Amino acid sequence: MPDCYMNVSRILIYSSDMETQTLADSLPISIADPINARILAISEDRIIGFSADPIGEISMQSGVDTDTVIARIRAMLQAGVIRRVRQTLLATSLADGALVAWKVPAEKLNDAFDFMFREDPFSGHVVIRSTDGNTTGSAYRLWTTLKVPQGYSIERHCRELLKLVGADAFLTMPAKCLFTLGVGHVRRRQIEPGSMSDEPAVVTSTDVVELTPEQWAVLVVLKREFTAVELQRDLWSPRAAEAGFSKQDFLRIAGELSAKGVIGRFSTFLEHVKPLTTGEKVTQYNALYHWAVEPGRELDAGRQVGRFHIMTHAYWREGGPEFGNVNIMGVAHGRDKQLLLDHKKAIDAHLEKSGIKVSYTNVFWGGRSEIKPSEFIPVEYERWCRKWNINPDSMRKA
């Protein structure tokens, strides 16, 4: 293409981007704005699975026209109110994962936090937690979620991280199954203690599934975050072209991935605890609830906990003696600490009413936190190992 046409093309693109930015600058970006709140109440966690038209789905469920949905999400993303827009995956079905609690010397705690967040792409949620008093497991201050690609060992990865950050000990707690997984902080603000669904939560398996090469190719581009410029009604045609597929084939393969249970939701993510660029806080407190129920009742207990509307996560994980033999865990967020304790009190009462005995319970409160998607692509894992002078083959499962 002649240089003159290239220059005109660049000018047109630049002009279009400037118009988009000017429009975004003129729109409300507060999550308290009525239209933004309607959009976010749906876009945070109501578009379940894979949708060929997620923008249209948000529009239909929120009652806001599609052009406004695109403009408002774009404006909030450009302003940093929304931190990312992406198709989420159920990574528990794609890679081995665990919640990891770390015992780190106090003087190394913040540096360890920074390393997990900035230098380990396989650690997702990174949170410093505390308890109300010196209770079971309170010495474990740093908590992370971890995924490693299929074929690699979580324990071996953690042993390398332990050396890299100078931790004293770690405890891995893989999820045996999930009972609820979502976000929806905006709509959860209005939930009263005791509010729950009519039926117990559905149990979701964490078995790892195998994918074909073409499914992996679609998955890699499917999961990447959208920039503000990419936000349009037809989100998937550019991604299909990038992956080397027609849109029809791309949608077919994405449907196969959804049928395999590896697709989570299309979501706009807000900061959990950190103030937004508007100065607003979506939530103030992050509570990790612990319950130890009698062996054999884990599924019953998890399905009861997972039915409460306040819960963003609920799962069966074994904490062992260090954590009072806890086996049911769940996360709730809110702007009032006492209200979160009232929510837990309602769940405790319901478990008792359901005939489920709890031998131990606790709350671990989140403080400093950072959240990013966990990487799980094998080639990225090999690259990370070489960066830190680790032989990738030594990290494989025995």
C-alpha cells in the first residue's frame, strides 16, 4: 500500500479513537449512576457461559439499548472504573488449581505479596488476610489462588515460590468441587442476611478436561481481555480471524468448549477493595468464611452455603489440622463488616436447622489484595521456568 494511503489510514483511525475518547469523557462513569448500575448488575456476572452476542444479552437483561451499553462500558473501562472486560473460563476444568495459604515472616510479607502479584502469572488472587484474634491458622497471612498447566505439579511450583519469596511454609487446598462462583458486587449491595435461593446450589465438578488443538487455539484468543476500542456489538469476528477461523467455526468451537464446562461467564470486573478512579469503593470488606462439617456431609453443607445470595464463591476444600479441619469455604464481599457477620450468622443458623453439625468456624478478613486471571497455557509456564532458572521438566507431576 502506498505511504500516502497508509498515512490517511492512520489519521482516520486516530480520528476515530479521539472521537471515541471524547464521547467517553462526556459520559457518567460512577457505579452509582442509575444507567451504569443497571448495566453492571447484569454485566458483572449474569451472562453465564458462552454467548455469541454478550453485548446484546446485557442490553436485553438490563433494559438499556446496545449503543448505550457499549458506550457506558467503554467509558468506565477507559476511566479505570471497570478494570477488565473478558470472557472468563472455569480454569478448574482446564488446569490443576488450589487455594494456597502461606506462612511468611512479617518483614517479608509485602515483598512476597508483590512477587506473587507481579512475577508469578499463575497466582491469581493475592490477598493478605487476618483474623479477629489469634485463632487457628492465623499465622498464615498471605493467601493466593494458583493454577498450573496440565501435567505440572502444584506442590513443586509452591516449593519454588517458597524459596523465591522466603516463606516458611505453605498449605495447598485444591477444590474438590464448587457450589457457586460469581461476582455481582453491585447487585449484592441490596441483599439482606438470610436471602437465599429456593433450591440448594448445584455441584460443579473440578475434573480437568482434555481439549483438541483447535479448541486450545480458540480458547487462547477467547480469554484475552477486551480493550475499549475493541468493544462493539460483534465481539467475536475479530477474535475468530485472529485464531484463523471463520466466525461460524469459531462460534461452533466456542460452543463445544461451553458444552465441556470450561466456559465461565462474560464479565465486566470492578475492583473489589481498592478505590475506583471515581473515589468510590465497590466493597470495603472481603470475608473468607470457614466451616468444618462432619465427614460425609460436605456436599450437603456446600449446597446449603452456596444457595445464599451473598456468596460469590463456595467450595469444598480440605484445610487440615492447621485450619481446624475446615472443609467448606466461601467468600462474601460488602461495605459493612457487621453486615457480613450477620450474613454468616444466618448461614450458621441455616446449617444448624438443616441438621449439619459444625465443629469449627472462622472468618479470615481480606486486606491488601490484587486480582488477575491465572495463566495456564503450557508454553507460558515453560517460559516462566526458564526466567527463574528452573528446568520445566523438573516441575512435572511425578
